[in-house]
Amino acid sequence: MSGQRHDPEPTQQFSDEQIVNWLIDECRDVGGRISTLTTSGDRILAAGSTVIALAATVAFGGGKSFLLMWLPLGVSIVITYGLYLNNMTRALIGYKIGLEEEIARRVGLPLIAWQSRVNVRAGSGRHVKTALFLGGVVYAASVGVGMTQALHTLSPGAWGHERAWLYVGLTLASVLIGTVALTSCYWIQRRTPATTARRVAEMFAAPVPTGRPDPRSDGPGSGLE
């Protein structure tokens, strides 16, 4: 007998119907995660905004307006976290778009098309820019208030006058950190959905093992191109 070993020929372990059903289940699961993440994010951002508003009210009403020097840092934290949640949501949206398009390609019709064809504007650049503009206005206002309070310490007799330049420097540092964080978060998420959807398409475009039928091949039921 020859000492040569022959690897077994790969066989098709799963049918196209099973694969499509799994993709549909995954697509529905991602949709649920998007809804959960959006709801949780809205609640957390609302709570953070409420806390900041209450703190600002107490600072003004209690005669401790110097505490508003930290307002830019607090606002930047809330907005940065909101951008982080938005980036996660946009990544899931891109993933769901990729799954929906793969399902449509395999079965030949869009069984699930909410994100890829119906609600295509969700998480779009226009919505992000609008939200970022509003957040930028709030952040700019907080910077103005914070810097005004910091510069007020330079006045003789004002609270913290003996360490006025320290407070001015700390406020400027918080503004710089917040600005860098916000800019970075925005830059990272600019193309998140498109990038994620492309990665899903590339994953399914990988060559199948020898011996397994390629669902991308031309022929009846090959799906959408």
C-alpha cells in the first residue's frame, strides 16, 4: 500500500436554506440590538443632560458660579459618550445592511430590507451633522460660560483670585481635551456604516472550499447582484 495520505473531499454541511435562515435570525437580532442601544443611549444622554442642567442651576442659584469653570468638561463628556453610542449604532446599522443585502442576493428578493432600502437615512451623514451641530452649539456655549468664570477669577477680590492663572489654565486644558475628544469621535464614525457593510460583503465574497457550491455563481436562484 502506498504511504500517501489523501485528505477527504470537503462536503456541503449546510443547505442554502439553513444559511439563509441563520442570516435572517442574525439580522433580526442585530435589529433588536440597534433598538436597545438607541433607547439606552437616549436615556443616558437625557440623564446626563439633566444632571448638568441641575448643577448649573445650583451653581448660579447658590452663588457658586465659579463651579461653572468645569462645565465644558462635563458637557464634552456627555457629548463624547453620545458620539460613542452613535458610532456603535452606526456600526450595527452597517452590519445589518450587509446582512440584508446578502439575504436578498441569496434568495433573489429582499426578504428583509428595512435598513438597506426603506430606512436608508437612519444614521446618515446628514443626521449626524445635524446632531453634531446642535452638540457643537451647546459645547461652545459651555466653553463661553466656563471661560468667563475662569477669567473672572483674575478680578481682585473674586473667588480664587490668589490662584487665578491656575484655574484659567485648568479650564483651558479641559476645553482642549474636550475639543480633541469630540473631534476624534466624529472623525472615527464618519464612514462607519459604509465600512462595516463593505466588510460584511467582503466576508461573504470570500472563496468557498472546493466541493461546495458557490451561492454567488450565476444561475436560477443566484440572487441579486
